Amino acid sequence: MVNQAQLEVLFFHYGEPLPIKKIMKVLNLKEAECEKLLSEWDAALNQAPERGLTLLRKEDKIQLVTKPEFQNISQKLIQEEFKEEISPAAVETLAIVAYLGPLPRATIDYIRGVNSSFILRNLLMRGLIERNFKQEKSNAYHYEVSFDFLKHMGLTRIEELPEYEKYNNFMKNLELKEFA
């Protein structure tokens, strides 16, 4: 039987808005079961003042987010992030997105061997990457570099990156994009 803890793991790992159909598929639930589980978890989160999270629903997608009353903590964290230089992990993630994008977070995580949602969020907030929803194979957001990244790097096209073709073709040959 699926429980709230399993749902929590799914949202934590995914790190982005989740379509209800994906939740149903991953947890092998019928729509009514999924809705009931989500409602119970949402109530549990909102009725517990010691919990800092809630569920945000928009159309057929749901995301685990910070409760509005704790937004000041999030804002302080964001301000601190922008005071700091970009981390080596963020540079690594940005290089993966630049040379191999557009690609879903699952592929980025697979290549890096760790969860990249925090770093991707940081790169999104800095305007260096953007995400687009693609329904090709994975029904997930795909990350790619932004126009600001290209301007910052002094490029007119992504293909102007050093050895772009070499690395991009290498990944195509490994068919990592099929993983997504």
C-alpha cells in the first residue's frame, strides 16, 4: 500500500512540478487513490505548524513548496547564493547543459551521479539556463542554456563553445539522451 512517505520521496527526488499522471504511474495508483493520498498529505502538511512545506497545485501538476509564512528564509538563502561565486558543481552542471542540452534533469543527475535540482534551481535563478516542457519521451522539463548565458560567454550560437561538436557527438553516440 502506498503511503505519504513514498509520495514525499517521489516529490523530493523529482524536485519539480509533477504531473498527476506521472505520480499515478510511478506509484501504480488509480486516479481516485492518487487524489485521496495527495489530499491527505496536503492536509497533514498544512495542519502541522512544525512543517515548513505545502503542496502547490496548478492545473494537472503538483509541486512540494515552502509554506508562504517561511518565504523569508527562502529569500535569505537566495540572497546569500547570489553573493557567492558559482560553485564547481554548478559549473559542472552548466557545462553538461551547455554541451548536451536540451536534456531532462534525470539525465543530468545520471551523468553527475547526484541530485542536481538545487544547482539547476540556482542556475535558473541566475538566468544562465532555462527549462522548457517537452513531451517527446519523458514528459519532463528539459534544460538548456539561456540567451543570457550566450551573451555572457560572448557567443552567438551554442555551437561556438570550444569543442562543442566533439562532446555533443560523443554523447549522441552513447545515446544518453535515450535514457530520458
